[in-house]
Amino acid sequence: MIIRSSKETFKSINEILAVEPSTAMMNVAMDLLDGVNGITWRRFLNENLENKYDLVVATYVLNELTNVQERLR
């Protein structure tokens, strides 16, 4: 998985934002990553986040955006 391998490779990664629109897939990922600290889970990208993250994983999320302008934002 991207998150686990990234944390193992780059020791400076502490805070991770994981974006997964599917509740079922998020539950699977949370089970697989049980014991990995520093992950914040969200169902949608939110440009108004106050926190800063070392890594943002948003696989397949761009496909959910309806137009090019939203994807480039």
C-alpha cells in the first residue's frame, strides 16, 4: 500500500490525509492499516482543511470530480 510503503521509505512522514470516497473501501484500508499512526481519513477532498499534511493520498478521487476546472484546483 502507498501509505505503508511511504512511511517506511520516508521517515519524515508523520501526518497523512487519506481520501477515499467509498465507505466500504475506506473500511478495508483502515483494517489493513491498523496500527499505522498519523492517518486522517476523509471521504472527499476539502480545500478548506486547516491542518497541513506530509502526504495526501487521493487515489481515484480525481475521477469523481465533474470537470477539468475542479480537477486543476
